[in-house]
Amino acid sequence: MEGYVFMHREKFLTAFLGALGAESISFETVEDDLISGTVQFDPSHFHFGVLVDENDYKQDFCWHMSEDSVPNEKVFNLAQLIHRNSLLDIDRLTVSPDQLREKYNEEYKKNLDQAEFNNILDELKHVFVKMVNDGKETDTFYIHQ
């Protein structure tokens, strides 16, 4: 789109929701302190054992976050790492913090000690994106151990 600037919130949400299984994201509302849209999940991330309507893999969301308050690049990189390496079982990390730190250091050519890395991981674990159902904020997307 001509004249469209890809905002940090959109970039971060693409990595964060991607780690949670998002196949695609459509952003619908972008305001100063809010971004919202619809996320389409990859059906292979779900193990229902039955065929369901494709709309069951869509979820509206909103994130109360200003552009100035988006988590930093280190947190973004961690979300990307988790996504690329499929390190979540739904929303729970499948590796220990130490294993995740080792992968992070190797991937990004860093030498972060556990305390430094825990600060990055803690910031990621404090990202809460609200699910929206019937126009109301209900559940929350988040990553945890």
C-alpha cells in the first residue's frame, strides 16, 4: 500500500502471534494506543481429531499498546526464534529458559548470561494480547513456561 508505514506493533505482533501458530494476520484498526485485527491460525497446530469450520481457526484480537511502548528488538528476536523453531506447545515453552538462552545466543551471536536473558524472557511473558469475541475482550494470548 502506497504511503503505508509498517509499524513496530504490527511487526512485533506478527512475530508474537506467529509463535502462537498464526498463519496470517489482518490488521483492521490502528490507533495511538490500540491495534486490532483478526488472526488466522494454522489448523495443524490444533489436534481436535475432527473436521471443523475454517472460521474456528480465526480469532479477533486487540492489543492495548502504543507505538512507543512496543517491546524492544531483543524481545522481538526472541519471539521470532520461538516461532522459527516451533518452541511452543499451544502457549507454553517446550524448552527450559537455559536451553532457550543457548539457542538465542547461538542464533543472534550473543553471549547473554542467564540474568540478562531472563529480563528479555520476562518482558516477552508480560505481553498480553486480548482475544475479542462478539465485540468484547475475553481471553488472552500470552507465552509462558
